[in-house]
Amino acid sequence: MAHSACREDEQAGRLAVVPLEKPGMVRRINMVHHQDFSHPEILEELRRLYIGRR
């Protein structure tokens, strides 16, 4: 879980946060768009840019 997602509960004392050994973990992401989005070339370019940064 991202630290930002539980920071409020940590500060309130409802959760304890334990950092993992490997901070460089790979996170899988997905692009979401409306089915009627009329510029698939933009989505493809974003995908190529993201893949190139890994």
C-alpha cells in the first residue's frame, strides 16, 4: 500500500507502517479511458513513453 494512502490512519494511531526492504519495487499501472475516446494514437504514445522509462 502506498504510504500516502494510509498516512492519515498512521498519524491517528490506527495503523502501524512498516517499510519494506526493497524500496524500488515495481508497480503495475493501467491506463483507463472512455470507450469512445477518439485519439488512440495519444494513448499508444503514452504507453510507449512509459515502457521506455522502465
